[in-house]
Amino acid sequence: MAAIAPNLVRALPASSRSLAELIERLRTPLSERGLAFALHETTGAARPFLLAGLHEALGGSVFVVVPTSDVAERTFTDLTYYLGEKAAVALLRPRDENLGALESPSERSARMSLLADLCARKPQVVVAPVAALRQYVIPRAVFEGASFTLRADETAGWEATQQRLYRLGYARVDVVSAAGQYAVRGGILDVFPATADAPVRIEFFGDDVDAVRAFELQSQRSTGELDDVTITPWLEVLRDDALRENVVARATGESNVISALRAFLGAHNDVPEPWLSLAYDERATVLDYLDSDALVVLDEPGMLETVERGLDEERARGADVLLAGVDSGELDVRDDEIGEALLADVVAPHPTLHGDGARLHERRVLVVTGGIEAGELGWLPKTLEGFVLETRPAEHFNRRIERFAQSVREWVAAGETVWLVASGASRLAEILRGANVSVERSAPFVHLRSHVGTDGIAMSASGVARAGTVYVDQGSIEHGFAIPGLHLHVLGDREIYGQPARRVKLRAVKEGVPVTLADLKVGDYVVHAVHGIGQYLGLRTETILGATSDYLDLKYAGTDRMLVPVHQMHQVTKYTAAEGHAPRLSKMGGGDWARTKSRVSEKLAEIAEGLVQLYAEREIARGHAFAPDTPWQAELEEAFPYEPTPDQAKAIAEAKADMESPRPMDRLVCGDVGYGKTEVAVRAIFKAIADRKQVAVLCPTTLLAAQHARTIAARFASFPVRIEELSRFKTKKEAQAILDDLAQGKVDVVIGTHRILQKDVVFRDLGLIVVDEEQRFGVMHKERLKQLKATVDVLTLSATPIPRTLQMSLMGVRDLSLIQTAPKNRMSIKTVVVPASDAVVQRAIANELDRGGQVYYVHNRIESIYGIARALEQLVPKARVAVGHGQMREHELEPVMEAFINGEIDVFVSTTIIENGIDIPNVNTIVVNDADKFGLAQLYQLRGRVGRSNHQAYAFLLYQAHKALTEEAKARLEAIREFTHLGSGLQIAMRDLEIRGSGNLLGAAQSGFIGAVGFETYAQLLADAIAERKGVEHAREDAREAVIDVKLDAYVPDDYVPQISQKIAIYQQLAAAGTLAAVEAAAESVRDRFGAPPPEFEALVEITRLRVMALRAGVTRVVINEQRLTLGVGTGFRLDPASIPKLQSLTKNKFRFGEGKITIDLPARSPADQLPTLRALLGSL
């Protein structure tokens, strides 16, 4: 990325002296009443470039105020390019004050880090929309006074530190999993500070800090020693009784509203941040954190005032609706989901530019406008010194490469500097060299960057661009521009190719949490490998035959009960099946479970037979073996602005390997919408085209086809690839022209619906078919696909999830790739369950529209849907509302959907037709009316229609306040509200969808068999059946077991690990350990997290080691008492003759073989003292 050098301004030609003069004036010492300047005739595209130059020229902080959040995002990303990714550029997003607002930990961390950096006087560029300046912040003196630092070998106070964390707003949890949390275990304090990149583990010895270490969230293991850690506030209203009293004393409004506010505070610990202005004596904005010499830039003041006026009107309308709701009794504002936001509209003042703008009179201010007037605004300083810098929008070439190259040659001949910023820089440089244009693969104005670029071309290191030079740099900018006075042309992908580059580069994130026993709650169903389906009643500590341990208490049919020792926990899995399926408990000891498994196995044998036969036929089929990746493939993949997630990278590698094999590919890629399936297809398509093959992309609807066409065209914009869309939107003449060119090989990629499968569609050389959502096609279309699959590679995409366990079971008979990793910037969806009211709906929609987003409103009754739409138009007059439902004809529905996709409609009122919708990242709020009437899996899928971008998404689940909810409906709504974290859960609904996906794959009747035995057992039985049909040995995890019967107290005591869920997680991790190294890693993790362990835990670890060693030696049971050791062995056990001398030596010849066992006489000792001998014996076998 580029970094603009300060000497850029010193080298300006005479015609640009006004800019140089402006910079000199900006360096003038600040007078008592500030300095105010205006820069006119500067287009929006050039402003980030100029701001970057001003920041480096002046050396101090620059605070940029722009009209909207959308403009702020674009300005921020462009500034990051121009200044370099390591530069101090920050985006101040407004605090989310929506209903039930849950600011994500990453957003709150960014806000607090920015305040901390400003307190530390670190120069940086801050971009903020008007909405961010209309919020008061924690006063700087309070922020600095409340922050504290902990250092190793210093006294901090064990109790005092916890009290300080609580006061600063940190949440105490069992396990730290996000910023803003702390956990306490023994003398160990884990905390994730607001301004830290990683959580910190602080070990205390009494009141002294013994050690400070960073640790990793996923493994919870320490990663390295630290000298100290600084902890800043997490909440902006500190937990302080005096601040709560201030809020009550200072609130103004009608008596019923004040009563509601008092009731709200009585029911909640924290003062909501929208009420911050009532809590503190000082009303501070972020401007109060800036140094006195910072430059404040106002981007188009007239537009700033227009936006602010609109926000004021929206707030006033919201206050009116709130008061009406309170008066009528429709609203209960004590509800924390809605109360804090709605009450803030009425009781809490907020800053405004026109009210608090007087602060600007004391600062260095620069007004930037596209015209020649700044406008007559009362809050601007009275006198503005004006300067002019003429800039122009860049010329657009829209893939007319010859004309583009000709213009570049002309600019170079005229001594102009050309700066090209492209997502595919190497490819663009190659195109220009082919057109006889010399290029440098670097950015101009670079601070002594490396002299050699990625393709070996020498780069300028002079610090100033050379006249008549073309620079090509890897990156992306929103828009290009020209500055005649600088003889400079800057162009990006949008100007060259007509397609904007996608923006932010992201890193991969850990996988979602699987369904584990740590999630067990009393009453949940479980499956024991031997005894079948039982019900979990709790974790019990029992002393049996003189040894104390923890046991899972399981209930079976009738009065049967079973205690499972925790070191055998790997034999127990959590029962999961379709939503609402309550299983029948197994009867112990009567062969009931064995018969059920046998019945399911018989059915699975038929499925396995068909799968194995189909796979065998495909193995001998021969198709086209594609060549390895070309340099152009690398160029395409380099231009992808996101780092693939681990699942995505694996799916891409698997698809490429399939294509390079002579066997025709038939791979299914499963993953939720927005998880990156399309990019897998894009790379496969390009690989096929590079091998001179044609590609067909088959979609179930015209809208999905259009979406794929847009995505693929954007990715291939810089390559000579012809993409055509074959849909009913084409005229008959246009469609025939496409078909003719397709037959002649002039079209590389054709995208469309089942129209592609018709007999008149002829390809010259078809090499790959990409099928999206095959299960949504009819039988005849599937038959036609089956014919094509015989010799052509097929890649099928599905948004219906398939469980990982099923993928493992099908390995070797079905090529499956799962993408279960969410992209890094994907946030959890905040779910608000609340009685329906005008105030809630108005605020929810208005908030989304204010941040430039769109809204789904789901109303599942067609007869009243139009009335709902009219009511929404009256409630939010600025909203553009449209209706869609399943009874509309396709030609009626698709134009509406297309308008919504294009942003021409703000609120789409629909039935559940959006349940399997397309990817619209700008839709980040969904309102579901009468949500209590939907099933849990359906609510999960509806909620999943939002949250596809890096903005906080909201799901409002409404029910009628006057209507009593059934217990089942209440449980459904609570479940979906509780599980809001990505990948964490909604396990019931997720598994319901996975079973639906399994039915698509194996036949719909499978859900009954899954219900009979639970999903994990079903997957295991399927794997057994497939292995048997293939004639291969299949090692089952539960097939061999070693029982260790040693009279030791072996468990995790409550005073070491108090939380049951964490104890179960520890037991599960130890029980799953298959090697001694895995046992040691699990044990060390516990010691690291919980401190020095008690003897009972070490005994548990020792029993786990013995179990692993016994399994490895072929021993199935170990019984040890004071004088005798018995080793049970299976029928296939064979003693290695070489180990007999060692066995004789260890036992002094006191061992004997019996039927299925080895008995060894030992000297009289306690069982604990016999363990070293036992370890040595097992090691010798």
C-alpha cells in the first residue's frame, strides 16, 4: 500500500500554490479563537488522498467529519490505502443505540482503543460520521482516572482488582471468550482488556501480582509472559451509585416516563450509555479528547446539516410514538430489550453540531466542498479563509482496454503522472506492457520502499512521483480522480473495468463450537454406546468401594438408573435429532438397544450398497483431466480481497484435485449463504476456462442467476472472459445470439436457470457444470443433469447444512466439502424478543434506514399483508415499502426482488418466501411478526437472512402482547434469543436443518431412523455399513474399551473447578485423549488455566494415562488392589515373546495366564503405590 511523503506538497507546481499556501497557514500557531479555512472545488474521490497528504505534512491528528456511516467507511478504507495499512487510521462508528443494542466486543474495543490512543496523544487520522458526534462520551478525565496498570512483582490487591474490573464495566464469566470479560479461578484472574489484542492471565500470590501472561482464546493456553497490562473502562457509564442517582435527578419529562425510567434502573445493574449525558457533570464529545493543535475537517457542511436535521426529525417522531405507547399501556419500557433506547429519545439530551458547534470555534478547522461556497451555517466560524484546489472525477473506460491504454500513453506523453490502483495489479501491468506502455509496479510517493517489486521491476524510491511515469499498485480505492494542478491521474478498478474492487482483507476465524457434552443440561437426552438412549439427571460425586469419583447420572426406561464414571465419558454422546422429537428411553439389559441398532443398520446397508456401487462406476469413468493452475489463476486468486477460511481453502483444494483427475468430478460443497461457496465455484470456473473449456452455471431462480452473474463478472473483470446470462429477461433475438455464440465457442461461461438444460442449448466444448441448490430442481431436470454428469465435471453448491459427522461417514463414497467457518467480520445477530408495538417497529426500521441499510418484514398471512405495508408507510414515511409473497407470479415478484437487491426498496414486506433467499449484505434488520407461530428451525433460517456483512444485524421477533404464549412457543423464542453467537448453537434448530440436508443426500425417510438412535450413532452405523460393503476394516472409536478399576479418589473437586459445564468439558477432553501426548496436553491446559491441581485431579490424569496404555497394549480391563493385579485381555491378544523377559523381571516371575486374563501377585502396598509397577507392565506388553 502507498504512503504519501511530506515532500509531495513541497514539490507542487506553481499552479497549485494555493494548496501549498493552505498547508503553511494550517501550520500557523493556534490563536485564541481558532483558525478556519475552506478548500473549494475538491471532489469527494480526491478527498481521502488530500487528507492523507495533510496528515503527513502537518504531523498531528486529523479528525474528519463526514455526513453518513457509508461515506465514513469508504473514506476510512481509502485513507488506509493511501497511508498504508500500518498507519494510525481509525473509524469512529456511532455507538449502536438501536433497540436491544448489543455493540459487538470488537466495535467497543475499537472505540475504547481510539479514546486511549487520543489520551496518549498518538497522532492519527480519525473518520467519523455526524451520528458519532451526536453522542456524548465518557469524559476524558474520568476515562484516564479509572484506567489502571497491573505489573508483575507489584502489589495490586486481589479483591480490589476484581472490584475495579466490575466498576469499569467488565462482565464476570466462567470462561473468558470475548473482550470485556473476566474470570476468577483460585488465585488466577483472566481478563480481556478493552484495548488489548489478546486476553491476559494474571496470577496472584495473595495481593501481589506474581505473573502476567497472554493466552489464546480457543485453547485457553498461555502464550507468553508480559511485563504489564493496562485496563481501561469497558462501559462508558461506570458502575457507580452516584452516577445512577445523577440520572434520576437530571431526567426530564412527563411523570409516567420518569416513573418508567426509575423502574428500569431498579431492574438493571448498568446505566444505559444512551443516558450518559445525565450521569456525568461534564458533557464530553470525542472532540474533547483531541489535542489543541489537531485539525478538524468538515466534509460538505451543508450536507452535514441536512443529515443532522433528518436525525432530529426521526428522534422527535420516535419520541411521539413512544409517549403514545406508554400512555396507551401498549409499551412496557422496563423491558431491557427496548427500554433504554426508547427512553433515551425522551429523557437524555444529545450533542448537535449546531448546538455544540461552538467548540469548533476554538479549533483549527478546514471545510472541504465540491463547489465554491461553504454555506451560511451558524455553527461554523464566522470567517473562513478560502483556497481552491480543482479536482475532477476520473474518466471511466468500462473494460475498453485499447481506449484506456491510448489515454495512458497520451497522459505520459504530456508529462502527467498516472497512478493505477488495481486488485489484479500484475495482470494490469501485463496488459499495459502489451500495449507498449512502460510501468512501474509500485505506488508513487513511497517512503523508500523496497527497490524490487513482486515481478522484479525496479521501483521508485525517490519519495516523489516522476513526471510521465505510470505506477501500478496492488490495492483498491472507491473512486479515481484527476488533479490538473498536480498533473496527476488516479484510477481504480471501477474506472478501468467498470467494476469496483471488493474491499477489506480479512483473516480466517476458528470453527464454530460443535455439539458437546459441555452443553448438557439436566433433562437432556444422551446415547450410551452400549446401553442406548438415556436422560441426563446431573453430575454426582460418589464414593463407591472406597474410591471417590464424579459420575454422569443417567435415567433409563422404567426405574433403571446408571452411573457412568467420568473416565468412560467418551462412551456417551448427546442425543440430537429433528426438532420436537422426544426419543423413547432404552431399557437396560433386555437387548432393546441392540435390536433398534440392528433395524437401522439393515436399512443403512441398502443405502451403503447404492453409494458404493455408484462410486465404483464413477471411479472407472473417464473425463477431462484439467491442467495445473496457470499464472492467471494465481492472479485471480491474489485479487480475492479476503483470506479464505480454513474450510474454504480445503474445499478449493479438493475441487482442483478432482478437476485435475481424469475421473469426472461430482463434488457437493455445503455451507450457509455468505460463507464463501461462490468463491470455490469462481476458482473452479476459471480453471476450466484456462483449459479452453466452457462452463455452465445452473441456478433454480432467475434472481440467483443474476446474483451469480454479477459476482463472477466482477471477479473476472480484468480477464478476457465472456460471460452471458441466459434468462427470460433476454429477448428471443438476444437469447438466440447467445446460443449461436455458445455453440461456436465464443461464450466462456453461461449462467441461467433450467433453460440451460433444454436440448437446443449446445456447447462447443463443455467442461464444467456448477449447480446451485440441486434439490430445488424437478425430477426431469435432475435426470438431464445425470446424463451430463457421466463425462463432465460437476460442482454442486448447497446452502442446506450437512453435519461434519455425516461427511466423515461418507468419506470414500461421496465427495463432500463442508464450509462451516464464518468469515471473520461476521457478527452475531442480536435477537430481540418483544411484544409488538408501533414504537418498536418504527424505531427498528428507522435505525436501519439511518445507517443506510434495508429491512425484511415477515408477515405470513397474505390476506392482511398489504394492510401491514400501508401501516409501515405511515409509521416510517421516508421508507420505500414493497410486498412479496408466494402467490405472486414470477414476472410480478422478480422485478420487486430485483428492485430490493438494487437498493431501490427500503422495506420488503413478505411471507416466508425469503427463508431460502439470496445474499443481500445491505439487509441487516429483520422483523418477524407473530414469531411465536414459527418453528425453531424456521426462525433460525429467517434470522439468518440478515447479518451477511460487517454491520451489527438485528432480528426482532414480535408476539401479540395481549395473547398468552404457549409454553412451547415461549421456549422456542427463548431458545433463539439465548443462542445468538455464531456457530455456538441453536443446536436443535441447526441439527434440524442438518437432518433436512441429510435427507436431501440419503433420502427423506432417514429422519425416522435418525430419531431412533440419535445422530451420532446413526453416522457411526452408516460408516460401519459403508466399510462393510467396501470390504475394508473400519476401526470404530467405541469398539475397544479399557476399564481401569483402581481404588483412587479421581475427579475434579468443586473447589478447584466450580462450574459443572467446565468440569464436564475437562472430563470429555481427557476421555477423548487417544495418546499419552494428548493426555499430557489436556492436563497441562487445566493446570495453566486453574493453577496447581489437587491430588484428585492428578489421580484422574493417571487413570487416563493407564487407559491409553492399556488400549495400546490390547488390555481391556485393569483391576488393582493391595496384593494383586489383573489384566483382562481380548480373544485376539498375543503376547510378544520379546516382552516376556521384561515381564518376568518386573514381576519376579509371579505372573500367570488364565482364560482372557493375566494375573500378577504384588507386594502388599496401597493401590496408589502400585501404579509405577502397573505403568511399567503395560509399557512392556
